[in-house]
Amino acid sequence: RIYSSDLAMHVALSVRGYTVYPWRDSAQKWNESPDKDHPEAQAKFALQWPAFNPLAAFAHNHKEHYSDPVPSEEKTLLAKHLKTTFRDLFCHGCVWHRGPSLETPIPVKNPQTWDLFPPPDLFDEEYKLKVEELRDEPRHREGPHPSDRCFQAPGETPKVTQAPKPRPLPPTTVAPSSVTSPSKPSAAGLPILAERPPWLVHDDGLVIDARKEMGAGGGILIASTVLVDGRHEWGGAAKRPGWLRAALATNRNHAKHQGHAMVVRWKPTLRFPPPWQEKECDRKENKREIENCWLNLERENFNWEKHEMMINYLNSPEKFTHVFVLDADAVLVQPDHDTVQDMIKELEDAGKDLFLTNEDWIGDVSSLTRINGGLLFAKNTPFTRGLFEDMLDSHWLGPDGISKPRIGGGRMAGCAGNEQLC
């Protein structure tokens, strides 16, 4: 017996301990499906074909070899095996393997479950086809319960809502920039909802708000920047890489299970570059070095956007108790384990307000004490609000930094370039 590919994948993954279930971010792509410029047509198409999801992290998109004949070598093997017929649906001749490359066969008894579950007699009266029981009409015409549907019910007109304008915040400076950023902002390919709650700032997009008491404020916010850079490491203006969409979908799933809110920032809000960097790249010797200089400065300044995002939501009228700024290529891989609550406990036990990580995976001595900027978890306190404002002010003013930080102490400098060194 030959399993279909869908069942074979389910069996292969399940027998190795994975839990397999339908995932909203694993979808089917049709050649005749409407493109992204026709959202109403896409919504109607999705009513007809629920597996269609243009924002999914993964799309089954290739069927060009469906009609290809079986290769002659494989066909010989199949023909030889099919000479033996079986009256049951149990696995005969199955071979499983273990090891990193599945190189070691696992001895199995054929058939594996024969002794425990003898096959039924297929000629039993109970297995006979009863024509009178065949139905021309579906048994449950009403379809799934509304709480189980991912799309509107058949016959419903898709709702197209106009998102309210974003709530702007005061810019970092009113001074115009003399440099054009190497990249063009884009929200294409991001799992952003049309809903815009009043606490959302700038052009940030809401991914999910699973807090139990929405509208009451408080709770935990997960925030990530997904800015299109000049080197297109995070995708281009029209398309985002599958790995990024998969990471965002995984974190969205974690936020949903644990009752958090999640937002992404796709459009820069800080002026590029700061005034002291205006002529930073003019001293380079040739065009290629100048271009590479601006690309590097853009990347460094994009890192500071995370600190701006932290300030925006620590000061939000929504009064989040904690703000978790996480790089979009970092993933919360345990949906049933509340990692955020563990970090809150770590802060409380240590009597601290800010949770950071080092870079121990690099392996050298300095990496053990060097802060990694990809994970910033802050309790909403006067100290954390003042700290991130001090750091941004110091970056804005350049190598000299600021002489009187809000959090006290002496001059805060070293924040001009890389935010890790601040």
C-alpha cells in the first residue's frame, strides 16, 4: 500500500514524537488566486477555498510534477510489492529509521499491530456499501460553528474596513535630514491586522492582542522592528522572506496562548542620520565605500529604533506593566511555557527592572559580559523610562553624549554608534 504524501508526512512526524495539527500559517497557493492588489477578491476567494491565506508563513505552491509518471526503477519496485494483496489496512513491510540522517533501520515486527489489533473481516455485513445511506446533500449544511471558522461563512460579504490614521508622536527633531536612507519602508508580507487600537503609535502594526481584559490597560507587550534595510537582509519592498514570516507567526502564536499583545514597526521613526553623522561617509575614498558606509550607518540606526519603540510603549497611556522588545529573528518556541512570566520572576527575585542577555554563543571571553541588543525586557518603572530616554539622547548628540542623565551618575557617552556599547 502506498500512502498519500499528506498522510505519510503526518505518520512520519507523529511517530517521532511531534504533534501534528492544521496551522493557519501553512496554506495553499492557487495559480488562479487574486493578487495582493485586489484584497476584496482575495477575501471572496478565501470563502470558497479556506486553505488560501496570502499572509501565511508557508505556502504549498508547486504541483508542476503531479502528472509525471513514476520512474521506471521505482515502478518496478512498486509492481513487485503490489503482487501481494492484503485484506486489511495495516502497515505491511514498513521500515522506520533513527539517527540524525535516519541512517539506522529500526527493527519492526511485520505487521506491527497484528497481534494486538487483528484486522476486521472486510466482507462482514457491517462493511457493505449501503446505497440508501448515500446523501446527495451535505449532512451539516450550516458548516462549522462560528467559533471554529477562520473565515466568514459562505454567502457573507467580506468586510472591508478603513483603518484609522496612526497616532503620531512628536519627532525626535524638527531638523531636516540632508541624507536619503538607502532603503524604502514597506509593510508587505507582514501579519498586521486592520484593527488600530488608540494606543498604537506611528505606523506600527498590531499583530495580536490576546490580553484577557482588552481595554482595561496593563499587560505585557511584545514589540519587534521589521525594517527594510538597504541590503535587503529582512526582505524588500514587495516581499518578506519566509523565515521572517515564520518567526513572526510563531511569536504571534505564543502571544495568543499566553495572553499578551504583539506589535511590529515596519517604518522608521527616527531621523536618519543624526546631525553628527551628516558628513560621516563623505570622507570615504570611492563610491563603493561611501555606499557601504551609509548602509552600515542605516543598520546601526535601525538598532536604535528598538529603543525608541521601548520608550513609546513604556510611556503609553495603555500602561503596559512590561514591554518586551525582541528581534524579529528571535523566536519563543514553547507556546505552552510562559517564558515572559519566568523573566518577570527573575526580575522580581533579583530586585531589578531590566532583563538583558549576553552573547555567550560566540565563545570568547568578552562575549560573556557584552550585552546583546536583540532582547530587551523592561518593567515599566521611572528608571527604565529614564534609561532608554538617556540612551537615545546620548546617541543623538554623538560621541560626547549627555552630561546629566535622568537616571543619575556622571556623563553618559559611548552611545554614538552601536547601541550595545552604550
